[in-house]
Amino acid sequence: MSAQDLWFRRYHAAHTPRATLFCFPHAGGSASYYHPMSKALAPEFDVAAVQYPGRQDRYGEPLVPSLDDLADAIHTAITPQLRGPFAFFGHSMGSAVAFEVARRLERDGHPAPALLFASGGRAPSRVHDDGVHRRGDDAIVAELRAMGGTDARVLMEPDLLELVLPPLRNDYLAIETYRREADARIDAPIVVMSATDDPRTTEEEARAWHGHTTAGGSVHLFRGGHFYLESQGARVVEVIGGTLRDHLAGRYRPEVPAVQDASGHP
């Protein structure tokens, strides 16, 4: 099986796309979460949803409990995919994974994403341990109910929970033990997308993403809780598609000033 077949799911054909959008799932999530986004953006954009090990059709593979190790593996798989303009979209834990893959691409001399859409996640330097990965199964199920984003039927079915809980606990371990210094930056503009009523990420923690780029960015706020993408799907697609079109046409102007890099240059 090729790396493309192993790591990336393309649900809708895009034969001559304007750009590729790589989408990184949240904790416990899988590539299929981005099926609606793929349907809405294709064929103008090629949506490649990342499939982490240990879930859905990769259920038999070992889970990756380190976010840095996960980013290393995706970096290796994604490099041959980078033909033409591309951008990253990550939700919750996925925003940190996307950021780390972008850092590795830049480190190795590859182009940065045109844009990084950081959705529903704390900035890398603001991530902290909420202790979810150390809780019992009942407490994690309660967390799922509070966050939304999981079909209620899954939470009522023990056999389905047996499939959901191991990758979820693993991913909470990965994000809750992830640490990144405040001066870790990429050269791509960061488009922050966050819900003002998200119980896990404050607006300040979301806006702090702009301390992690030398290219500035913009902010889009929503209502709808941590998984606002589900109730605000049309507007989410409008923001992503519109921002990508503006960037490709040279019209995108960051609203948030760029920070300086370690050398003192913007």
C-alpha cells in the first residue's frame, strides 16, 4: 500500500484543483470527519484528509502516543504529495499536528503551506494537561458528551465504544503531553478559527496562534461549541474557500501583524 493510500483519503475527485487542502482530525477523530468539507470544496480544491493509525481502516495498526512522532510520520508521507499550492486545516489536536508538520517541511527546505487554518485549538505554547487521558472510561464518555462531535448512538453502544475509546485516550495523551516553546514559528499565515463558546479553548488561547508565525494572519469567530464545524458548516467552507481564493489571487492581506523571527526580522 502506498503512503497516499495509507495516510490520505480523497473522497471527491478534483482533476485540476486550484490547490490541495490537507485536513488533520481532532483527538479520536478520523479522515471521514472531513467528508462534508471535501464535498463542499471539490472539485475546485483537492481535499486530502489525513487518516491517523489505529482507527477506521487503520484500526489494526499501533496508535501513536506522541504528537511529535505522529508529525514525523505524516511529514515523511506528505512530502511526495506536495505538487502545486497547498494549505493545511487542522481542528483541535489536528491544528497542532498541522503546525508541527509545517515546521518539519520548513526545516527540511520544503515550501511552507500557503495558509494554515488553526481551528478549535489552543496555540502550541498554550497547550496544557487537562488530565483527560488519565480518567476512567466513564469520565471520558462524559467528556465526549460535553464536547459533542460524537454520534450519541456510539456513546450508548458498548461495542462501538470499545473501538472509539482507545484512539481517543491515545490522542488526549498525545496533545496533553505536547509542549512547544513560545518562539516556535512557521512562515505561513495562520488563519485562526474558533468558537467563542468553546469550553476547551478561550478566545485568547486561540488568538495566541499568531505568536507562532512570521507572516501574520486573521481571525474568524463562530458560535456552536468545540465542534462548531457541524452547525456552522456553510460558513466554515465559505471562510476556507474564500481565504484560499484570495491568497491564490494575491488578495489576501493578514489582519494580524507578523511577529519577528529570532534574527529580529519580520
